[in-house]
Amino acid sequence: MKTLSKLTLIATVLFFVSCKQNPAEAPEHKAMVENHKSMEASHETMAKEHNTMKDDHQQMVDAHKAIENDSIHLVTEKNHTALLAKHGELISAHQALIEKHAELETKHASGEITLEQMTTEHESMKAEHESMEKEHQSIAAEHQKITEEDQKMIKEDQEKAKEEEADQK
């Protein structure tokens, strides 16, 4: 009877151990993985927009070369350069956040951290991501404003130059 009791106990323990859920199969973990994919897609969009901003900046600088010593345009270039630097820092910080989030996924899937720890850290990272997205939108809006103002000034400069040329004839 003792042997049967011991075997039953061992079988019960083995049953419970083998039925332990894989952390990567938890609905919360799967939701976090999906959120991570969303974060990566958002980052890709931010990075593409950053490259577009850099291209716009180069076009701005090239357009300014045709204007003789116009300090207003130089100030615009300086402001735009500072904005690009700020956006570059944001892109780097967001990349670091994505890497940190991927580490969180790995730690939870391996059982290194609990579901509660994963959830807490994930919510913190999610809030940080949302804050970064808002900052990106703000920078993108400022970039658009600077670009539009610069194009308006260039157009005004061109019209002024045409008027001066016509007056000289």
C-alpha cells in the first residue's frame, strides 16, 4: 500500500508539473507580442518620416544657396537642424525601447520573470511608447510648419526678385 501511495503521489506531482502552462502561451504574453509588432511598425514609420525630414532639409539648404545672405533663411535652417537632431534622438530612444521590450518578451517566455512583472513592465513601456509617439507627432507638425514657412519665404523672395528685375528694365 505504501508503494501505491508513493506512486500515486509521484504521478500526481508529475501531472501538475507537466501541466504547468508555458508562459509564452499565456494570452497576456501573446497580446504583448502583438503590441510589440505594433511598436515596431510605428518605429518604422517614424524612421521613414525622419528620412523624409532629412531630405526636406537638404532641399531647403539647396534652395537657400540661391538666396544671397538671407539671415532669416539661415535662422530657419538652424531651427530645422535642431528639430532634426531632436527627432534623431527620439528615434534612437524608441529603438532602445523596442529592444528593451523584446528582452521583456524573452524573459517572460523563458520563465525568468512572472506574469505580474511582465505586465507591469509592459504597461510602463507601452506608456513610454505612447509618449514617444506624441512627441513624434509634435515634431512632425513643427517640421511641417517650418517647411511651409520656408517655402512661403522663398516664394516671396522670388517674387521680390522678379519685381526688382522688372523695375531695372
